[in-house]
Amino acid sequence: MFKDESGRLANVPSVDTLRKALKKRNCGTGDASNKGKAVMKSLMDQIGETVRGRLVEVRLSQSEDETRKYILKEFAKTGKPPSEKTIAAAMKLPTLEAARRLVEKLHKSDILTKEGDEIISAYPFSAKATRHTVIFKDGHEVYALCATDALGIHFMLGLDIAIRSHCPECENEIKIEVKDGKVASCVPKGVVEFVSSREDCGCTAKTFCPFMNFFCSEEHLEKWREKNHAYGKGEKYRLHEVLEHGKYIFGDFLK
């Protein structure tokens, strides 16, 4: 759920609300009083508004948005992003250069990230190994950028999934199954997510996602925070809260 400017709960924020939220999230702007107001929202609310808001800000044409969706569907299907050549052919773009320009546009808008000519991530997927593996019923796997993204994949695709993650403190495996919009099982039982409030600007995939992880218990989270002071400030979320954030961010990503 999302609180609008009047404090009422709503499922989907307006375009204007998203734009205002995105401006508040920008680093290095505003005075101390504005920053004080920004912390009233949870970190995940701010991150969610940023990810969703960038889709609003970039103003993709219908064909550009269909290409964005194609990239995500291919990521989900194969665990890897399509090449620019494949994108050009699949979307019947006039030239390879047209595909390159579009990928660059999405990269600059932080809708996906690339290294050289290769896409390396597109929210919620990562081409590189992360702590969070998402497994589908047919057995194929994809990497999620963070804990929230892993749960969000269920809502984006409408498919039952299993998640295998690892606690940063003990490195033991965490197993979560999501079916019909709910957590069907979780081992161990006391899993929480921690989001580090690092003061970094730029690409969310690089500045926030590596520090949004599942911990197998609150006790292990606190032990980890004591050892990692640089990343220890942040917010803790129960699993049902993480599930709702994943739904809010990615529920209509392919619609």
C-alpha cells in the first residue's frame, strides 16, 4: 500500500506523486529540513518510488516500453539478457544502432544496467551471480538483484517460485517458497530482510541492492551489524512486509 499526500492509503500512486517522490529521493538536493521530512517514509517506500518513478520519468514510447518488457521476459525465461542484436531482430528495429540507442537510454534512466555492450541487470534480474537465486517450477533459475526483487518476481510473472538465499552472517541457506501471492514456506522460520541506509547516489542496482539481504534471524542480523558498522544503519523488515514491497514495485512491471 502507498500513502498519498493526504495520508490516505492507496494501491497505486499517481504520476504526479511519483514524480514528486523521485525528486525527493535525488541526492545532494534540498536542505536539512527537507531531508528530515524524507526519513518519515521507510527506506523501501523510497526505493520503491524511485524504481517505479524512473519508468514515469523516462517517458518511453509504446514500442520502447514493449522492448523493455521483452528484455525482462527473456531474462525470466533464460536467466540471461538478450544481446542488442537479438533485441533488434526480435523487436524488428530498423538497425542494430537503434537497439543500441534504446538500451543506452534505458541504462541512463537506471531501468537496466550494462557494461560495454552487454546488459548485466534489469530490475529485478541480474546476469551476474547474487545471493538470491529464484527457481521456477520447470527447474530453470535466475538471479535476483536483492531480497525484495526475488519476491517481486513472483508478482511480476504471476508464477510460483522458490528462493534460495544465504544469510550474510552465517552463510547458511535460506529457503522461501511463494505461491498465490503468499509465502507458502520459509526455512528457517525467523527470516528478516535488512536494508542498509547507505548515503549513495546513482544506480540503485549498485548502491542499494547489494545491501538488501535476507538474514536467517534477528539475532544474526544484529551480530552482522556489530561487525559491519559502515553498513549497519538501516531498516529491518518482516517477511510479509518484504512481500508487499515486492508486489508494489513489480506487480505491474509487465502490464
